[in-house]
Amino acid sequence: MADHYETLGVGRDATDEEIKRAYKKLARKFHPDLNPGDVSAESRFKEIGGAYEVLSDRERRARYDRFGTDEPGVGDPFSGGLGDIFEAFFGQGSPFGGRGSQRNGPRRGEDLETEVDLDLEDVVFGGQREVKVRTAIRCEACDGSGAEAGSTPRVCSECGGAGQVRRVRQSILGQMVTSAACSSCGGAGEIIDSPCQACDSQGRTIEQMTYSVEVPLGVDDGSTLRLTGRGAAGPRGGPNGDLYVHVRVRPHPSLRRDGDDLVHLFHIPFTQAALGAEIAYETLDGAEILTVPKGAETGHEIRFRGRGVPHVRGRGRGDLRVRLFVDVPDDLDDEQDALLRRLAELRGETVAEKEHGLFSRIKSTFS
């Protein structure tokens, strides 16, 4: 049996894209419609299709690399599972739904990924953001069929449009019936005689698309949003894949998220902490009055109910927790220093002398 890699003219370390390009080049060259009456070209075309069928499938390629064949059961007699064993005897009526029960057809498009940057306000109040992604869309010239305008694909005579061919082989268990993608049509079930020039018979073209993303309330940094059907269009009319949008939330200058709560480390002077105060305070929802109790210490929290992040699952929002940090001044002028010393004296509290050190002691000696 010919080596599949040699058949396609690629190395064993070839990427999926390199294998695909090699197959397309050779398939065009040896296509029976372009070589009428050439039996050798037809045989070569089938050989190329069979090699691509194996190497384009990750599992089958891995089995081929390991055992030199992609036949189910080689190396692992139960690799196909119960479904394939029952199918060998009962065909597609297997109650376990083996691989042969699956019909090939237009392949699903690729899933795509992108990112969206949000502000904390977007997380709290929601909204819409646009994302741009380079993707495959349905070809307008052929409406996704892959055939030139005015022509249509024809049913593959090799598989009768099923996209699969059944093979019968003998094994220690008796006669085994397996199904595989048709090598003539690549599993599509159709042959294109007049390929669309706009999309090279793929039924899709590459474009830059802009999609609107609805921001879920309360979404967190690192979350992933799934936009069903916004991925790449499948070749030859295949269904679209999905688009996965990874969320990144920019840091807020003053607020930090703690679950569904928001925390703000808020600095106040020691006079307000000692005497209490009412301070105009801006939340994400608007102005509020922040009431600082007398004798407040660093770490004391003032809570605004329902001013945090919306609960993703359920109603309502978390809280806004304002955590106080009491600032002690280190730049007192003479008048302020005197006032504080008088206060300390009234309260019977011992404080450091205003002047200290070697020179102040020498000064006091001669005064």
C-alpha cells in the first residue's frame, strides 16, 4: 500500500494546512473531468483522495502514524467502541450509532476567538460593544455552493451523493462492513465541474466582519462569551462555527471588585475621623452622602446597599463598601502644632517635644 505522505508529496511533520494545499493542487491536476478517458489519472485521483481522507482526520492520522494503517481495530481491537462492532454485523442500524451511521456533508465552519475590553461601568450597567474579526463568510458570487454562477454541483457518481462509501473486508470475526468518506468528492457528496472563481470552489471568502456583543450584567474579567453561529462559514454551504469573545475588564482608578461587591479605599483627614463628618461622595450611580461616624478608625467600612455589581445569576446587585483610611498629617505649621499640643494637654496625653536632638539640648543649657 502506498504511503499517504508520499502520495500527497508532504513530509510526516506536515501541518494540516500544508496537507490541504497539497491535496487541492494534486486533485485539480488529476481530476477525471480534466483527464477524460485517462484511467491512470482517475486511479491517481482516487489514491490522492484516500490519502487526504486519512491525513486530514486527526484521529485517523494518529492511528496511521502509529500502526501504518488507519483501519479500525488494528493495534486496538476495541478502538471503534461497541457502536462500530455492532455496525460491522448490522450496518447502519447499529443501536450504538457507530461512525458508519454518520453521513458526511458540508463541513461546519471553524470556531473563532477574539477579545473585548470593558470598563467597570460596562460590567455594572451593561450595553453593547463591537468586535472585529477576520473570518470566512458565505461567497456571494455562488451563494456558498462553490460552483460558478449559472452552474450547479452534480451528485457524486461514486457515492451517489451520500458522501460515504462502504467497504467489506474479512477479519477474525467474519465479514466486516465499514464506511469511509468518498475519495472522489471528499465526503461532500457533490462534484463541482465549474468552480466559482471568486472563492476557488470553497463557497466562502475571507472578510473583516464587525459584530455587536451584548455585555451581560455582572460579567467578570476572564469570562468568555459564546456567540453561536458567528464563527467562520463552513465550506460549500456548511454551517457556521461559533465566535468566542474573551472579556477583559480594565482596572478602575479607585474601585476594586470583590465578588459582587465594590470596595473603595477612601482617605479622610484625622480631624474628620475624630469629629465625624458628612461628605459628598460619588458612586457609579450618582451622588450620595458619606456619613463618617465620630472616632472612625482606619479599616472602618461604610456600606451602600445595592451599589455594587449585578448578580450574574439572580436579581439585585452587590454592595459598595467604602473602607476608610485615616491620614495623619506630617506637615503641620506652628499654629496647627500649637493647637494639637494644647489638645494633648487638655486630654492629659504625653507627646514629643517640638524640638529635640543635640542642638536643642545645647540651646536649652545656655537659655
